[in-house]
Amino acid sequence: MEVDVKGNLYLAAIVFTLGYLPIEVSLCLLGVLLLILLRFWFNHKWFFGVSLLLFILSLYLSPTTPLSERVIPDRYTGSIVIKSHPISKEFYTEFEVELADRQNVLVRQSTHKRTDIKVGAICKAELSIEQVKKATNFGQFDYALFLRNQGISGTVYDATIDECVGSSLVSPLYDYRDRLLIRIDDIFSPNTSAWMKALLFGERTSLNDQLIESFQFWNLSHLLAISGLHVGLLLSLLYAVLYFGFRLSKEAAMNVLLVTIPVYILLAGGQPSVIRAGMMAVLVILITKLKLTLNLLDVLSIVYIASLLIDPYLFYQLSFQFSFLVTCSLILSKRIITTDGWFWISIKISLISQLALLPLQFYHFYYTNVLSFLLNLLFVPYFTLFMLPLLIILLLLQYLSPMLALFMEKVFVWINQPMMNALIGLEQFSFAQWIVGKPSIVLIVIYYVIFLSVMALWNDSKKKLAAVFSVMLIACWWVQQAIPYMDSTYRITMLDVGQGDSFVIELPYRSAVLMVDAGEEVAYSHLDRPNRNTKNIVQPFLWSKGISELDALLISHFDYDHVAGGKEIMDTFNTKKLFIAAREDLETVQRYFGDRYEPFLLRKGHHLRFEGGSIEVIAPETERLAGSENDHSLVFILEVDGHRTLFTGDVEQQGEKQILQADLPPIDLLKIAHHGSKTSTGEDLITEVEMELKDAFISVGEDNSFNHPSEEVIQRLEERDIRIWRTDIHGSVEMNYKNGQSTFYLLTP
């Protein structure tokens, strides 16, 4: 006999989710789930059949399946369908289009004044499609993967689009949204309009970048995204106006809400959190109207499955994952939350939300902020009780009484501006930032098993046992941090920083972490993009490894492509020592590092000892800069467990004569000087070190204008069977040395 499945619809959601995983993993986990709940499935045969059907459906719909992997052409001529509403940004207008073969590309037009490019319009187009380059460094944000997870196969710049006809039914709503945003800009000050557009319509482009970074730093970004909090408040206010103001019946008021919710989802930009909150609200209203009994977890499960059936790519969006995970955690901990006064309820909601998101925080961003739940206690009520209600009132008053709206805006700015300034000022408390690194999937699974156990024990009032499991919960991340200190592997990573140099050295048992050079590309030096490599490549790489401090930064010489990011590295990673080639001219050092850091000047004969390794300086011989900056490079041998690496900076053949005068020991790995230029790595140097030399690193930009590396240098290395590792071909390269063996790991573009 079939038994009611109320309260168990989450199992169908779990089975549906398995279809998004690699097929081998999904089948294995499905088998485990079937075995564990064998009796339940036997008693609910129809539910078992529906769940299996959902699993098969998710296998088909999942973007990770081979069915979705198709090659996109470089050029395309034919009809296209406009799939998203054009969004105007600072320098271009962006929208998504669908090709005839159902593949999607992202179009960016430098100018956009046409009114016929609308959602659903069918146009004729000539497109030159670019494949987005994948990330080439470990820990680096992968923009190609980001686009692929939205179903976008390539990008197009300044396409030729003609003869657009038609539009979708929702296009007028998007047009109205554009007009409304323009009106808000015209009436209110830039600060107020930026907040109104962000919190009520999901348009965050006008918010200050520094402010957004502060919200991210303190794990408050959820307040900037329209979520259940915003939707719930808006619907409550609208219901109160309809019921008490217009004297509509409850039935009529709910009917109005059912029509309003889909409209608002579109006006708010269709963000995943808005879709989730809106669909849940619609379902709850329908359940109320039909007088059905369905618990919130079942409602959430239905909304989750329905959302992914409508748009399978939502699964890969962090806002979608965060929204459902937090909502599910709060529903499961309902008994815990509702047993105390409002203050303790607020603390519990904040803490449970942070704990639920912690693995995803570490997996995607590598850090969290240990004091963020305290900031949430302050800013969640502030947004709920002040900012959102006042912004809604301002939006309505602009139609009813513009003068009163301007007065209320002054109140808003007077209170809000000091709050935001205070938040930005709190960034100096960097000690609250807990950098753990990227955890393994196994550790994440273990964490969530313990997390669910804590919630269950807490629900059952077994607080002492729950406290023990809570310690185990945090211990997961202590273990993550401790693993490198138990690993005897010695590592050198050549980062792909384009036409520049940056190397990270991890000595065995993480006894020391060194960095050699912090280059920025000269090609970007004229733009307002300081520390581009440091912020986008070096920092995420180190954080992904759980590295928050450096023992030393060694600068080979003071060319932009070797030193430009140095000060940012010293500041961000609390670097203990700065080593440079000995020189008389210290003004150049001050230009890059200021007066805060006193460098240690190294020259031939100096030795540095670190626990687990040592450095012998080969050049320069004196402090006097006799030749070029390149020939005054810091040249040294790094020796760890008998393995020797020769770092050569940008030394050219004239400077190589100094190296040849030294009594060089056998060299295992050579860092090729000056990105493989023909003026460096001469025949004499290669002959001197070739006896034991097995591998060579070349840090060089892809398709660089200098034609580096030169054919002569490559030929010299290949003739001696020396393996060549190049960033323009292999991306970042990591050498692991353990038990006398070197292994190289690549991140091939």
C-alpha cells in the first residue's frame, strides 16, 4: 500500500541533482541512495518511479553531458534570436543571442541606440565569434567556464545585425524597466539611485567597486542581491496596501499578488535568488488558496526542481546555490531558531547561514570572515527595517509627491552614507579573514554530514553532543590548513603572468614560502588597472593553497614585468623580508616599494638559509650598475634536498659571463632568462650546466610582440634533450620534488 510522501520530496530533489554530476559518480551515488533507503522506496513505488524519471531527465538536460559539447564556428552568417534584454554598461551594450544550431553567444556592441534589438527578436547577422580563453593558473577565476555554465559558447564584439523583427511577450516589461531606471537616475542623486536600482531592480553596475568589495570581505554580498528578504517585504507591503488600503478581500489580494510576482521577477532582472523567492511565494499562495497542507521543505524542493527544469544552467550559478542552501538550512533548523527571543533568533539565523555556506565559500573564494556573522546581526536589520522600506517609499513618492521624495532622500543619505563609510573603514581588520584554501570534495561531504548531525542533535535538545560535533565541524578546516605542514613535497610553481615573471616556492612541510618576482605586463601599464596580475593571478593562487603569509620576496631586477606587483604582494601577504640585487641607486626601489620596506641587498657570495632549503647568490658581483638593468639581475641557486634550480632573472649574455666565472654545481632545473630572448641563454651557459640539467622553465606571454622565446634558445635546449615548460603553451607549471623525483603538473590552456 502506498504511503504519503509529504516531507520527503527533498529526496526527489537529491536524485534530480545527481544527474548534474559525472555519469560514473552519479550512478554510484544513486546506487548508494537506493540501498540506504531500500525500504522507503519499496513502500513508495510511484514516488520511486517519479524520482528515477527525474534522474533520467536531469541526465539529458544537464549541460555537462556529451550531448551539449559541440564546436562553435569562428564565423557565422545567418539568422539569430535575441535571448536576453540588452544591458548597457560603461563601454558597451551586452546581450545574448542564439544561433541556428541552438548554441548561444554573448554579443558586446560598443554603441547601442537601436530599438529593434529586443528579447525574442529574430535578426540577420554576421558574427565573428571568439573562443574565450580558459584560466591558465591554479586558483584563477575561469571566465570561459563561467560563460559555459550559463550556456554561452563564445563572445562576439561589434556584430553586424540587420533586419530585426518581432519580440517576446515580456519585452515591453524590460523596456518599462529601462525607462524606470532612467527616471530614477534623473530624479535622485547618484548615490540614492545606485542603491534603489540595486536593491529593488537588481541593477548593481552603479554601486561603488570599493563598497562591493567591502560587502564581499564581510560576507554581506547577499544583502546586495534581491532575495527572499526583499521579495517577502515587498509582497507584505503590497498585501497590506491591498487589504487595508483598498479593502480588497484576502482572496482578491492574493490573486493580485499571483499576477504581480512574475512581473516583479522580470523587473528585478530575473536573478536566481528572485526566481527562487518568487516561485516559493507563488506556491505558498496557491497552497493557501487551495487549502492544501505542504511543508516548507517540500515547497522548496518543488521550486528547486522546477527552476532547473526551466533553466538547467541555474545549477552552476553561485547565487542559486547559496540561495537554496541557506533557505534549506533555515527550514531544517526551524525548531532551533524559534525557541528564543528575537536577539538570539537573529544570532542563530546568522550563524546557521554562515555555517551552511562555509564549504562553498572556501571552495570558490578560499577564505571566509570569522566576524561576518556579527556584521550580519547589524546590517540585516538595517537593510530590512530601514533601507528597503525607505527605498520603496521613495520609489512611490517620486510619483505621488516629488518634493517629499527629495526630502526623504536627504534623510536616507544622512543615515546611510555614514553606515557605508563605516563598513569600508572596517576593511582594516584583516585579522578576521580566515584563509583556508580550496578544500577537496571529500572534505566538503564530510563537513555537510557533520553539519546535518549538529542540526539533528540540536533539534533533539542534545546540546552537549551537538557541541562536540560543532568542534568537529570547525576541525575540518583545521585539518585542511594542517595538511601542507605534513607534506614533504618541495614545489616550484611558474605562474602564467603573460610577458612577465612570478614564481612561488613552497619548501617541504611548508617550512617557508618564497616568491621570486612579481611581474605585471607592460601592455597593461598605461591602463587604470594596477596590480592586474597580483589581484587576478597571484593572490587567488596563494589563497587557493591556503597561503596567507610569505617568508620572502626576491626581486631579480627592477623592470616593470618583474617588480610592478611587489608592493601589493608585500602588503597583502605580510611578507617578512624583501631581497633585491645589491645596487647603489635606491630611488628605483623607493619608487616601487616606498619607504615602508627596507630591502636586503644581495651580491655574489651571500648565502640565505631557510628551514628546508638554502640560496647561494651568484650575481651581481658589486652594487655598481655597470651595464643594463637586465645584466644586473639577481642570479641565485636554490637548493632543496639535493635538487638545484638556477634562477637567472633577465640576465643577458654579457651578464652570463659572471655566472660562468662561478664554480657552478650540477643544475637540475633552469629558469631561462629574459623570457627566452636570443640575447640570453647563450651556448656557453647551456654547455656549462647541461650535464645534469633535465628541465627548463620559460615564462613568456602568448603571441607576444617580441617573438619570445627565440628559435635559437629553443634549439639549444632541444639539442640537449632538455624538457621545456612554457607558460604560453602549458599555462602555469608546478614542479613537485619528492624522494629524489621531479614531477610536473600543467594547467594547459
